[in-house]
Amino acid sequence: MKYKRQNKIINIVKSMPVHTHEELIEILKREGFKVTQATVSRDIKEMGLIKVPASDGSSVYSVPEPTGEIASARVDMVADSVRNVVAAMHTVVINTYPGMASAVAAAIDSVMKKEILGSIAGDDVVLIITAGVEQAAELEQRIKIVFKTE
């Protein structure tokens, strides 16, 4: 549940201005999450959200661009969640343990964003779109190495 909630927080912060913890809590509750101020504070700290100036002079939460160290930590955190990786045409399909696909997709997005066109995560499957068949095969091998599935 933590990963789903944190993934939702990232989506919220990227899609709309969020000025306060309270505002974020209300949005999460409307989305069906049962959260407390302490939980949201912990999530913000764990995810490294920062406040940045908004165009109206206020400040809003933002997701910082991951540095190599943060991206590596994300991969390490979810490495044991990947069960299988297979290239199929111009896509790569990653099977994860239930509930872990969003976290794995976020880790891949942060580490390999220049190599992929996009990713879609379900509950236990991540679908990654690449530019072509060769790129998918190369990405499959890289993911297997990074996530230690071979």
C-alpha cells in the first residue's frame, strides 16, 4: 500500500500545485487513501519531495530530478521485486511480485528514462515501450543485469 500511496503522491504533485500537507492529505482522501498527517510527512521525506517557488509567489511541492545516487537507491529498494524480464517486439515486459509494479516502473523511469519512450504499471506487470526491437532487446539485458534476475 505504501508504494501505491507514494506513487499516487508523485502523480498528484506532478499534475497539480500542492501547497501544504493538509492539501495533499485531502486529495489523497478523495482518491480513497486513508492517511494521517504523520504518514504523509514520512512519505514526503522518504520520496525527497521539495518545495519550489510557484508562478504566483507561493511555494508548491515538487519531485526533484533523481541524481545517480537517488536513482540507484530506488533500484536497490525494489530489486528483489522483479521476477522475470522479457523483450517482445518493441516492448519489454517485467513481471513483479503483487503490488510492486508501480515502484519498479518508477525506478526504471528514473534510471533509464533516456532509453525508453514510456512505461505502464499494473499490479504485478510493467510494460515498457522502446523505439524498436533492437532497443527492447538491449533494454531487456540491461534490466536483467541491473535487477539481478539472471
